[in-house]
Amino acid sequence: MTPDAPRSSPSLGLQEEDDENMYTSIQRLRDRTIELSTKVSLLERSGSADLSYQQSLEELTVAQDQLSELVEARNRRLMEKKRREKLRQQFAAKRS
């Protein structure tokens, strides 16, 4: 391997898989949040304040919280990835 050749590491593949899993989880939670939001809206319009409404509202709150946490974790990862890439570029510029 030449010094300038990209280095691959086993952890890179795992990180990409983790990123894909996180993206999939975010998509599922977004879909679930939309579904629950629609359900809660329909129940509100029908004037229903029964157990089904309360359960749906609680599920919606939990889904929104989970979605928020996953999005924040993804954003932290992206920022860290950008920071590492910038450091690599600076290091490479100093070496040349």
C-alpha cells in the first residue's frame, strides 16, 4: 500500500452499517410519528377523549422523544465526522 492510498479499516464498515441502521430507525420513527399524529388529529376532531386518544397521544409523545434523540445523535456523529475530515485535510496539507 502506498502512503497516499486510502486506508480501509474494519471499523469503517461497521460505522457505515451503524449509520445506515440509524437512518433506517429515524425513517421508521418519522413514519410512526406521522401515523400517530394523524390518528390523534382524527380523534380530536371527532371529539373523542377516550382511552384510545390518551394512548395514542402518549405513543406520539414517546415516538417524538425517540426521534429527537436519534436525530441529535446522528447530528453529533456528522459533526464529529466533519471535524475528523477537516483535521485529516489539515494534516495532509502540512505534510505536502
